[in-house]
Amino acid sequence: MNETQRIQLNVRVTRETSDKLDEIVEYYQEHTKIGRIYKGDVLSDIIEKSYEIMLKQKRLNR
């Protein structure tokens, strides 16, 4: 993604949620061969996958 297309989101989450995100990032890092993985990359991936699932469910409900 082009850097000019990125925006910064500032959110507050519980410590537990942050710890879970750290664990997910570690998992991605261990199982992905593309180099360094960042929290933003993981969150973007999760959001994209969730969005695809949502669209699929919407189509099925029509």
C-alpha cells in the first residue's frame, strides 16, 4: 500500500486485548515469510478478512 494512502487510527483497548494482539502478531511473524510484521499489518489483514466475510453474509441474506 502506498504510504500516502495510510491514515493513523488512535484507539483505546484493554490490556487483555493488546496482549492478544501481541500474540497474534507473534503468530503471524512465525508463520509468514514476508519479513517483519507490524500490528498495523495484522489489524489490516483481520479487518479485510472480516469485511469479506460480512459481504458474503450480506449476499447470502438477500
